[in-house]
Amino acid sequence: MKRKRVKTPLAQFHSKSFIVKEPLGVVLIMSPWNYPFMLALDPLIGAIGAGNCAIIKPVSYAKSTSNIIKKIVTECFDERYIAVVTGGREENSELLEQRFDHIFFTGSVEVGKVVNEKASKYLTPTTLELGGKSPCIIDESANLKLAAKRLAFGKFLNVGQTCVAPDYVLIQKNVKERFLEYFKNEIKTMYGAEPLKNDLYGHIINEKHFNRLSGLIDKNKVVFGGNTSQTDLKIEPTIMDNVTSSDAVMQEEIFGPILPFIEFDKIDEIYHVIENFESPLALYLFSNNKKIQNEILKRVSFGGGCINDTIIHIATSYMGFGGVGFSGHGSYHGKRSFDLFMDEKSVVKKYNYIDLPVRYQPYSKTKEKLVKIFMK
């Protein structure tokens, strides 16, 4: 938080320039249900580090975790500085009517729009961590066996209920069948032959989302999995093949253990699919072709991602995490979290014993020459 000295232009002689850091004030942090503990406390660390007060609003879908968060925060902080508000839509609506100095929201695009709209009433800056249809691209140069293992890990982590999970796969036609065999074997290795009976395999958050996901499964295109358990709210890791952009599973972010495959012949074909959607939160590319790697990084807009892996780009404190466009705005993690909740005041301190007359009117020819010298 200490002052940071910066260079001063010659035209401002004699003075010094520095930046003064200060907290934004009171921050509202609204966390989601898929990682309810981490996504409440992670931004809170940045807010506290920058000197802010904060209100945390955990999601109502994860009641037990919300109660744990409230217990921890209440024991550690005076409520005048850090407070937790539990509840549902009524509490969310009431909070969004209040004036904050910053709102940090993680969740769906639709709710993110509401948060932004409410924040605009007071011109409150927002950080929105949303989602989107994050593509995974696999070309013929990829290490298929390793790609299968890393894709299975990233997609079915938390049963696909992860904002940066691969949402669909674009795969080169001449390696698709071989990759699918590797992929199926990796799923069996990780979750067993009957995932619905595996106690370590998670379930969908609630019946509403279970029914939504079940409705996205086209039995005619399922080549692996596809079974569900209404009682346990479980859906098997499911692969759908020969999917097109018009299928139901491609009309929304999946956010579950269903993975559609779309094949392509030439790499240029992938852009026609990706560009049908808003900029995603993540992109994953499995390729050992450097030309293709560089081309995709330059051409496709996305929040962050990996080459030859999935998910791990968010697991570092040395880079920011955030979206672009409809997948969100603002970036945090590591020092970025501190910077996000802090304002920088730019200050020039001018000394009194020298006052260059050149900047004051009237502007004579002599002054004009001096100005040109300074501008050089």
C-alpha cells in the first residue's frame, strides 16, 4: 500500500510524481453454488488485503456451506467490517438495491446482466466471472492418449459443474475414433464401469439442473454413458457424437457431465463453430503444431486457457483469471485480487522555488521556441 514513485516528464520540472493507493470502500461479494467456499473467500482475501470492508452473499443452493462461511466470518471479524448475509432471491434483490463501491459476482450470464444493471444505478464498478461454451480443440498432431486423460479430468471434475470446464470438443476427423476409445477407457479408469454406483462420483446440485441436463441428452447421439439416476441426481459421464451446432446441447452452456463432439477436416472449419457463440471463459487446444497454436491464440477471443491441458490455468497466483465479453470482465487471483479492490491516485507534487514561465500566457515567439525544444 505504500506510495510508489514514478518518473516525471521534463515539462513538469521541478516536481515529483507518485501513486497513492487506497481501498475502494465497501465491497459486495456474491458467490455461486459450484465452488461455494472457495469462490466466496478467494475474492474476500483480495478485498481485505486492499483494506476494504465487505459483505459476502453466499448462494442459497449451498446452505450448509453458507452457514459454515457465516460461522467462520462471524468468529473472525467484527460485523461492522466483514459480514455475511444468507438467504435467497429476496436478500439478493435487497442487497443489489444498496450502494456499494464494488460488486464481485460469480455465476451465470443471465444473473450477471441483472447485477450489472443494478450496479449501474450508482455507477458501481463490477467484476463478473461468468461462463460460456468453452471449446476444446483436438487436431491430428496431438498426443491423443494423454489428451484423453487430461480432458476427462477437466470435463468431469465436480461432475462438469465448473465454469471453465470444456463444453464441447472440436476434433479432427481422421483421429476421432482413436481418441474416443482412449477417452472412454480413461473415464472407466477414473470413475469405474458403473459411475452411478461410485460413491466418489458426485451428483448434480438439484433437481432443476438435473432435469435441464437430462433434457440435453439426445439418446440417438450418445456413444458412451447417458444413464441417469433421478433418486441420486446423478448423470453418467456422457459422450455425444456427430453433434451439430443446431442440437439442443449446443444452445446453452452445459455445466454438467455431458460432452458433445463435432468433427472437422481442416482447421479453418473450427472458426465457423466457435464464432457462432459469444467469447468463452476458456479455450483448450490439444496440438503439437506451433503454427496452429499461434493462429488460434491470435484469432479466437477467450478469457484464458491451456495448450495440451485443461483447467490448470486457473490454479496459479502468477496470472489473472477472468472472462471477456459475455464470459465476464475483471481479473483476479494472486496480486490481481489486491489490485482489483484498490484504487490508485496519481499525484504530482510541484516545488515552489522554480516556476517556469513558459506555460503561462501571453505566448511569445520565444516561448514557442522553448515549447518546441521541450516537445523534442
